[in-house]
Amino acid sequence: MDVFSYSDIFATKGIEYLIIITFLALLVPFWLLLNRQVRISSQVNKALGYLSANILRIPHGLFYSKNHTWMYMEKSGAAKVGLDDLLLHITGEVKFSNLISPGEFIRKGDLMTQIVQKGKVIRIFSPLSGKILAINHTLNERPGTPNDDPYGKGWIYKIKPLNWVEEVKKCYFAEEATNWSAKEIERFKDFMALSMKNCSFEPSVVVMQDGGELCDHSLSEMPGEIWKDFDTDFLNSN
Amino acid sequence: MNNNLQIALDNDGKSIWKFLISELKPKGKFLTPFNVISIPIIIIGLGLIILRFWKGIGEVSNVTQDIPWGLWKGFNVVTGVAFAGGAYVLTFMVYILNMRKYRSIIRVTVLNGFLAYAFYAGALVLDLGRPWHIFNPIIGNSFGASSVLFLVAWHFLLYMIAQLIEFSPAIAEWLGIRRAHRILSGMTMAAVIFGITLSMLHQSGLGALFLMAKEKIHPLWYSEFIPVLFLVSSIFAGLSMVIFEGSISHKVFFDQISEKNKNAQNGIIRGLSKICAGTMFAYFFLQLLVFVHKQRWDMLDTALGHWFLLEMLGFVLLPMILFFVSYRKNNIAMIKTAAILTILGVILNRLNVSIISFRWDMAVRYVPSWMEVVVALAVIFSQIWIFRWVINRMPVLRDSPSWANEHN
């Protein structure tokens, strides 16, 4: 026979409400704390002037090519292209030369611009084939724009792509792009170590002795030979 | 036109039957450590299953009239289905929330889910006193519509069909049937939505099965909120199993995984750990709320009370903290440890509800026989064998053929 039992469900109502309020109150800091790791270390690295994966801006909605250019398809069907944050952190503020006029056609792998800093040059090849629709004229009027906003106001060209689907297949996207950028920083460290050795420069100028962190804008202090090596051996080796 | 000829022509002109026969041949080494352990267990398990059906359930199992639910239901069905919850959570994340980052693991998770439900439905048949009644909810020989089991039976059947449809594009790619692939790919979204809806109800439904056993389950585990607790815990149970199984598959089937997916692995594990941390945080507070609501604090200082605290603190709170810390520190090894602890915690919780605290007050407690344990393991090992067979042949971990990407 079932035993009848009575429990007053209202006896603990007050504590239950407190538990729910505590849960909601703790939920916000819990979630903020969970996501805070990337922000804190990125701010520390920024403050110290170190270049690390944490400070890079890598929006996940863009496609990234191996030569550190990005592409983004707008609703109008035009694709914006530009330089990614890592490349701009490495070079520092640059000017753009040899820009192609609107109306011209460009193929993937063609020279689309050169970035210049105090006479030192790096070639940037196009990640896309298509017709140039527009150039961003503010690039040379306000040279720091790509560094401040590489994926927004820092675009270089608007291109009407001819073969978008095929050409983005080999690009990095979303989390893959984040992982690739972290690896590229390591590859850049190795490149700098080798280049410094070849040029017999003091490594402490570029790489901090403690922990081997890279300074921001590492390439800006380097001579033209290192820029050439960067162009041929690092950026455009593929 | 003859369908076989049509299919053969689709399959680049090769005869599909010859292809299927050739695929039955084993691939890779035979005497691996896993095979050496699992083959004897499967063989013995098969023998015990024959004995079970020949001589009756009492011959192999320790279930009685007072405790009719044994290890096969408690472990294989109730616990196993919780771990198969990774399929509905992941399909929700990928197809509904469009979290493309997890796309590379969707097929293997759905495959796992499908095999889990198929094998655990089989395990259920083993544990039924009258196994021929398994078809009653479907065929109508006394539907039993007033029982939660009616819902569970129909959901299992429909969910297996939904998962099969979700996975079928991989089968079509394996067989090279392009026309079927196009049709099946088009059905994926509908199957996904259907599957998610079904899953959420039967995950909680498995908990609802225990609602009528109020006087039989220890008060620390019984409450009218068991369905909600089962549903919420199935989220992190499934994702923890995805992390665990994914780590093993990543090592065992390393040669099949593309470079892109290998690089994405750690990011995926990290993302899943964040979801687990959040869900377990909510679950812990739910358990606390239920505990306070039931006013059972006087039971904490008993043997089962300590067992309850071990489950909550050691296997819910601790892995939740581990997930939290490991996500922030990006420590993959700690995430995997937390996943293992979570899996153990879910096994503990499900066994506590269905077996350990069930009729806790009886003089003679139910302890599964060695034969039940062997059969339970045989079911799991058989599932892994099929899983391995499929992975080695179908495009689950490896990329789909280029022609299939147009339909996907």
C-alpha cells in the first residue's frame, strides 16, 4: 500500500528564489570570466608592444590568402580585398604604390600593389581574378588607416570576381584562419632569426631575449635586404 | 531501365555488388590490442544472448520481479542514449546556429548517434521479459499509449530513421550514387530539425520513465524534475563523449583526416568545452534547486548521501571547474580530463537513478551478474566494430569526393 506523505513545498520557496537569483547573478560574471582570457592577454601584449596571436584581429567571416591578403564578398557581388592584420603589424605603417586603375582586369597571382616604407618595398599579389571596380583613395591620404581598421576602412580594391568559388577554396576561413595566423607568427619568428643571422644583426633589436616575443612592427626597423627576403622567402614563397 | 544497371552506371560503371563484396574484406591489421580484447567478449556475449533467449532472462541476469530493470536497460539504454545526445546538440549548432567550425565532426557524431540508438534498442530487447512485445507500440497489439515507453519506442524508431537520412549522403558518396546523393542531401535539413525535436523529448522522456517509481527510488535522486535534469545533462554528456571519442578517432584514423581538419581539432575541442562549462554550471544549480526544494538535507549524512555528494561535487562541480579553467588556459589535456570525468559522472548519475538507488531499501540488492556485464560490453564493442568498419570505408572523417561538394 502506498504511504501518503505530505511536504510543504512553500517551506523552501525563499531559499529557492535566492538560489535562482544567485545563479543569475553569477551567470553574467561566469560567462564574462570564461571569455576574458583572450582579452586580458591581448591587452597585456599590446601594452608591452609584443606581437602575438592574441592581439591579432581575424574576423571569421573573411577569407584569408596565404600571402596575407583578405577577401570579402559583399551583397552587391563585389569583393573587397585588403591586407590582413598580421602583415600590417609586421610592417607597420606603409604607403601603397602601383595601384591598378578601375576598369582593368586582374588575374589571381598578378601584382596588385606594392607596399612601401622609406624606400623599402614588398609586392602584394592578387588573391582574386576579376575586374577592378574601385580603389580606396584614402589609403595614401591617411596612411595609418589600414593599420587601424584593416578589414573596414583599410580595404584596397573592390573587385568583380570571375572565379570566386574556385579561388576561395584554397583560402583560410574562420577558426582555421586563427590557427594559421598563430603558425605564421612562429614562422615569422624563424624567418627573422634566420635573416638576422644572415645579415649579422643583433637579434635583440627584434626579438626580446625574455621569452622570445616579437616586437610589434618588427620589420619597420629592418633594412631593405630583409624586406626583400621577407617578400620572396616569407610572403610570396608559395 | 533496370535500377541495378542505373546504379551501376552511376558508380562509374563498376558493378555495385562486386564493390560491396570487396568492401566486406577486412582492412588493416587483425591482431590489434582492441581486437584481441573485444573478439572474445563479443563471442562470449553472443553465446550468452543465445542462452538468454533459449533459457530465459533469469538464466543470465539477476533481475527479479521486484527489480525488473537491470544493467542492460540502466547502462546500455538509459546511459548510452544520454551519450548519443551529442548528435542532436551538434546538428543544432551546425545546421541551426550555423556554427560552421564544427562541420567537420558532424558526420562522425551522427554516425555514432545512429549506431548508439540501434545497438541500445537491441540491448533493450535483451532486457525485456517478453521481448516479442517490443513491436507492440508500433504495430498496435496494445499500443500502451498511456506509458512513457510508447513515446520512447516511437521516438527511437523515428530518430533512427532521421539519423539514417542525415548520414545517408555519406553512404551515397561511398557507393557513388550521385542521383541519390542529391536527393538525400536535400532531405538533410528536414531530418535534422525532426531529429532535434525528437531528441529533446525522448532524452527527457527517459527520465520521465522513473517518475512513476517515486517510492522505489531514493529521495536524493527522485524528483519530479528528473526529465529536465536528464535533458540538460544529455547536452554536456553528448559533447563530452564527442570530445572523448573525437580524441581517440583523431589518433586511430589519423591518416584519413585532412590537414585542415587536423589543425581545426583543438579549436573544436576548446569550443565544446566552453559549452560544457556553461551547461554544467546551469545543471549544478538545477540540482541544487531540486535538492533544496525536496528538503532532503537530513539524508546527506548517510552512505547514499555521501554517494550523492560525491556525484555532485566530484563529477559535476569538479569537471565544470576543469572545463572552465582549461578553456581559459587553452589546455587541451585538461579539457580531455574534464570530459572523462563528466562521462563518468553521467554514468554514475544514470546508474544511480536506474539501479543503485532503485529499491535501495531492499534486503537483497540487485547486483548485475558477470554475464550481464559481458553482454553489455559485447554490445558496446560490436558497436565500435561497426563504427570502425564504416569509418574505414565511407567518407566520414575524410573529405567527400569533389562531385559531392556541389550538393552539400
